[in-house]
Amino acid sequence: MITPKLKKCAGCGEDKSIWKNYLGEKFCKDCWYKKEPINHPKQKTPLKGKSDKRDVLDQLYSKVRKEFLIKNPYCRAKLQGCSAIATDVHHKKGRGLYYLDQNTWLPLCRACHQWIELHPNDAKAMGFSDERLTTIKKSDYDKPQDETEVL
């Protein structure tokens, strides 16, 4: 069996096997666990849930959404279990870049909205959702670049 090298403990001053080296001070196991817990600095202010910019967008979205549902009171999907009254706004292209773009919104009842969210491939095939990622055409790669663009 290998015996550990004995060194002087900063806590008790005896020659013991060292358990922890903290800020250059070496402690045996007994002294380390007797030592008071180290208070690390805590974060003084909690992180915000969302940015100020997003908060402004959300407030604007809430107003525009209410107006949109007043102008479009009926569900457009008419799927099985539809209640016919629009209560939700479905963002066909997602809420990222198109968050406030009403051209990508679809008024839906809760049942139809849940079905569309649970069946994204079928929803795309039926026209209730659009592709969220932009696609680059192969022809865009074939365009010759101007020599001034290349550095």
C-alpha cells in the first residue's frame, strides 16, 4: 500500500496527509471540514426575464393581437373539434422575425391551434404553417462574384 506524504496542516499544525489546498494553505481532512464554509460573492441583482426591447414588442403585440382577433373572429382551420371562435393567433413562420407581421398570422380556435402545433408536417402540407428557415437557391451559388468583393 502506498502511504501519502505527510505535510504540515495549516489548521492544526500537525504533520498529516493533506486533503485540500485552498489559496496556498494546506488542510488535513479533519481541519477542512471543521473550517467555516467559504462565502463566495453572490449575484447582487437577479437576471431579467426578458430584455427591455422584447418587453416593448410584447406590449405592442398584445394590442395588435387583440385588434387582429376582433377583425378575424372565426377560426380559419376548421379541423375536427373546431369551436369556430378564434382565440389564438398562430404564427405561420414562427415568432422570430415575423413576430408582428400580420401577413403570417392565422386566427385559430384553441383545439385547431393545438393540433397544428402537434402535427407540424401535416400543418405545412395543409397550408397552416410555412417554412421557418429561408432557403438559398442553387442559382445564388452560381453567380459570379465581382473581383472587388474578394479581399
